[in-house]
Amino acid sequence: MPTPSRVVKLLIVNDFVCPFCYIGQHELLDAISYCRDVLQLPLSFDLEYRPFRLIGCLKEDTTNVDKATFYTNKLGKERYEASQATVEKWAKEKGVPISFRGPMSQTIRAHRLSQKALIQGGQALQLPVLSALFKAYLEDEKDIGDLDVLADIAEQTGVMTKDEAITFLKSDELHEEVLQLTDEARSKGVTGVPLTVIDGKWAVKGGQPSETFVQIFKRLADPTAGHPTASPILSAVTAAVC
């Protein structure tokens, strides 16, 4: 395998209540693995996940609202059922059991844990935490606003012990930072997620298939190919999120 000659910085803005963010994460990681293991492109990837809040109306301790009811009320029955059908089609094809059952969760605490992992261990620690949070919410139907659920994830992924996590989550550490990052994203034009910013210059919008990312990374690995602005899913980032 050739020695990586370029580091590709990927900044991903997402929210854990968003099934399309989970889809986007799977597709992006599949693309990275394919480029590394099969194509053996001379690239390495530096990933950072940033928070976004799609649901701002729920308090952090709200646990009595189920997903289906919430989304039906927010989107309307027709839009909700169309989104559900799209997600379920992808889930069946990929073998990922995404569920629309379980409680709706406010994600501030989950984002705080993700940011804590990033601070302590970079992408090597943040990515397992992020994957565990998505799985807990979208596969296992758990409440990722619940202190015990989050503390278990923190311990299982090696961020901190369960007791340390409970103390952290009950504090206000990183609370304002998470709110500031989400507000900053909105102020710079982010209205939906997932959004993947590449090298602070281009943005991939929505949960794109892995083939889309593979084509972008192939162009970035080829010094003669020029910038990847020809792709219709890429747009210039006029005010860089990062």
C-alpha cells in the first residue's frame, strides 16, 4: 500500500436523532475503507464530528414522547411515511436494523459526550462513541438523553468510568460549547444534516452513497484531476463551518 501523501480533513455535522446521518456515517466509512483497502489511494483521513440540533423543542429530561408520534406531528403523516420508507429500504439493503420505535431524545447530553471523547482522544475515541450513540438510539430504541444509557456508552467505549460519566453528565461541562457549535453552524448556513465539509472548502450535503465519496476521494488523490467542484453534490463553503 502506498504511503499516504495527503491528509483529507473531514468535518461532519450531524445529529443523533437523524437516521439519514446514520446512513451517511455508514456510507462515508465504507467509502474510506474501500479507498484504503481496495483502491489503496495515497490518502489518510482526519475525521471530526460536530453537533447539530434538529429538535430544539424538547427539554433534556423529556422521555414520554415516542418517535413515530413526534415525527408524524412535526412532518405530517405523508412526509413521515415517505422518509420512513426511504430509510427502511436502505436499512434492508445494508442489513442495518434501523428502528422508528422508542423514545424521542434531546441530544445535548449525547453531543457533550461525543465532544468529550474528541477532546480526550481525537477521532480514535470519538468515532466509537458516535457509533455507539447512533446504534443505541436508532437500532436499540434507547433514550440517549438518559444518564445511565450515556454513562454505559462512555464506559464501554473507554471514555471514562460510569461513575465519572454520571458526574460529567450532571455537570454543565461542554454544555455551552455544544450550544455554541450548533448555533454557529446555523449562522453559517447549515439548515440540515448530515453535512460533510472536505478540507474546509467543499461540502457534501445529505446522506450520500459511498460511491459518491469514493469518486471525490479518487479526484483528491490524483494531482492532475483538479478540484472536485464538478460534482453536482459538492458546493463551495462560503463561510467555512470549521
